[in-house]
Amino acid sequence: MIERILRIGKQIVLWFSVLFVGFLCQVSLISTAYFNTETSLAEHPQYRMDSLVYNILFFAVFYLLLFMVSRRVRVRQIPMKALLIFSVGFVIAVSLIWVKISYTYPEADQKAVSWVAWLMSQDNFLFFEHGKYMQIYPNQLGLAAILEGLYRLAGEENQKLFMYITALSNGAVVYLLYQITDRLFGSKRVNCLVLLLSMGCIQIMLYTTFLYGIMLGLALALGAFLSLLYFLKERSKKKRVCLCLLSAILIGAAVLVKNNYSIFLVAMVLLLLYKALEKRSWQSVLGAAVLVLVTSLMGRGLTSFYEARSGIPISSGMPKSLWVAMGMQEGERAEGWYNEFNYNTFLETDCDPVISDDIAKESIRNSLKGFADDPAYALSFYYKKIVSQWNEPTYAALWVNQFHSGNFSRIVQSIYDGKLYQVLHEYMNLYQSLIFAAVLTCLLARRREWKPEQLFLALVILGGFAFHTLWEAKSQYIFPYFVILLPYGAAGISDSLDKIWLEWGKLRNIKE
């Protein structure tokens, strides 16, 4: 009975992933959601149709070139350590160069968190008072704490220090993707491909200037998963305890930096419970409890620390229902995107969580009634909400650099609003379509051999899809899920190359 439940659970994750990635693949081949230089400031996504023939031609050229290279360069000849060092170094170097030449400065939430952190470094807790930023958005406390530490070291509000940390985080993400890919697939060719794909994902480098902790949180979350993989394979009890605690601390830190990485935590707990049933071992159940407990204690501990310093209790902030209600509304940006409903409602009720929660629930009921009365509208609404996030190939990587000033070179200026802006956008569009198609290939080609550990990243992506379909929409939020698709993309490209080699061998045999 247990084996059947486990098998069904694994199949659910696999085939839901196939359906979702298949949808993304189809949509990305024929259309694109995008920002242009006129609409990016307002963060208003536009939509256009793409040429299916053009995309297929790009795939054909890509695989032809890859096949020709693979005929001349054998995988066993590639020095993996050197390639790994080069890849990590390349991503860090480009990230640092972009920080140096972009002259980007934070605005909106970035600016608010930075200013709160600077005041905290001066022992000024003005924004902890009722109705102020930290009472509305207590989820930003972890990021603000990191910034405070940096500003205390620098003696000023030096935002570039965090950008430098983000550049190092980018390199850490590439390294961790490589290590995770090696443990999931055990193929030197797939390892090579994931490094090449990581270097080709220029959104990673462009995100370096974004003062929001997305890449730092992703590095911590991937580190937590890698530690968990070691934990599941380790036999020594002492080492298992250390690895479990390391994984718990890393995922706890990731959640503190960005709450969205709670989705990683949930997926890790589910994986451990699966392994507990599979191995009939309570150690994995204990491991899951440790992950949840440590993450909770870290969050509570940080809150208590700042409550003691400020002398002001930190509330739970806006009710979650306000975000869900806003995610079911239209706005000037796009369906389900930020429209100030949650913020305005909370302030208008004098930050009363009970009253604002009642208003949010009433809004949700009205939205559900509207969807039920007009199913075609509901389908259109959620279709646009999904594609505006998942089929926007820059994932706001160009948008997050829109606030800039200084003496730019002609190249940088072109990236902001010239021909290079269009070139980069088109490159990212083709790159996105390639990854989606490769991931779909990987999921289908290996459908009979997936292990639960290998499906972990797919589970995280499904969790991200479900969460951001209900929650506030934004293509920026989807970027970490796109990055963790790269191991599957590398495996899918490798599978396609195997197929090409097989057909090439058949063709040669026919000729001979």
C-alpha cells in the first residue's frame, strides 16, 4: 500500500510538471510577454506573437552546432575542474563589471529597505512604529538586518557592498547548480552543459544590482538542498546530524532573506517524508522536524532581537488574505499584479489586521463570484496572469536596472534604451524557449527512471506556480524557478544530443 502511494505521488509530480512545462514550451514558441522602454517604468507587460518557424530554425541551428562540436570535442577530454572555475569566475566577473558600469541605484521597495537598514544602523527605529514600513512589511526584516550589518561595517549607506555580495552569490549559484546536477544525473556531459547554460543566463548577472536578496536567497536555498542530498546518502549518524543542521540553517537563512523560499522548505520537508516512508526510517521524519523548527526559531529569534533593541513589538504585518485578494484583481499593470489594494486597505483600516482581513475576504468572495458567473473571463484572467510572469523572458532583469544615472558608455546606454536592449531581449526570449523545450524533453525522455530526489526541483517549481497563481503576480518573482530549471535543461539537451547521435549512426549504416 505504501509503495503504491509513493509511486502515485511521484507520478503526480512528474506528470503535472510535464503538463505545466509543456504549456510553457508551447506558449513561449508562439508568443512573448515583454516590457519595452516605454512601458517598463510602469511595469506594464505587453504581448506579442512570435514566429514558430523562426524558433524551430533556431533550435535546428543550435543542435546542429552542438552536434558538430561534440564530434570534435569528446566530453572526457574536457577538464571539468577548470571549466567549473572558469564558469564561476566568469559569472562573478561579469556581475562585478555590471555593478561598476551600470550606475544603478535602488528605488521603491529596495530604497525603502535600504533606508530602514541605515536608520537601524544608527539605532533609529522610526520605521518600527505603528503604521510604518516594518510593521507593514515585517517579512523584510531579514534583508534589512543584513544591510544594517553591512552599513555598520562601511559607516555609511553603501549599497554597493550588498551588490558585491550578490555577485559572489551569483557565482555560488553556478557552483551549487553544478554540484546538484552532478548528484542528480551523474553525467559529465550534463555537468558541462549546466555550466554553459549558467554562463548563458545573462539575467543572473543583470540581477546583481537589484537590492532585494533574490540571488543571495537562492544560493542559500540551493546550498540547503545540496546539504540535504548529502544527508540522504550519508551513513554516519554524526555526519547526518551535522548535515541536517547545516541544511536547516541554510534554508532558515534563505527564508529570512526572502520569504518566498519557504516553498523550498516545504518541498524539502515533503522529500524527507517521502524518504521516511520509502526507507521505513524515522530519521528523515526527525530531519523534517529539524528543518521546520530551526527555520521557525531563526525567524522568531531575529524578530525578538529587534523587538528588544527597538522596544517596539513587531506585528505580523498585512494579512496574507490581502495579497490573495489583490492576486484576483485587475490593475494598471496586469491581471493579478500589484495595484496597491493590499497597501491602501491596510492603511485605511489603521493597520487593523482583523478589519483588513474581513475586507480582503469579501473581495475574494466577489472575485470568485465574478469568475463563476463568467468562466471565459476567469480563463482569460488566469491565462494572462500566468503568461505575464512565466513567459516574460527577461524576468524583469532589464526592468530592475531602470533606475540609473551617471556617465554611461555607449554600450551601457544601448543596453538601457538602444539596440542592445532589443538584442538582449531577443536573446533571452530564444534562450527561454530553448530551456523550456529542453526541460520538457528531459521530463519525458526519463519518465520511467525518475527518483524522488531528482524530482525535487520540479516540485519546487510546481509549488512556485501554485503560489504565484494565487498570490501577487510579478515576473521578477519567477526568476529563481527559471534558474533551477537549468539542470533539467542541461539533461534535456544531452538527451536530444543522444537522439541526434543515434539517428546519425543509423544514417551512416544505411550509407555503408
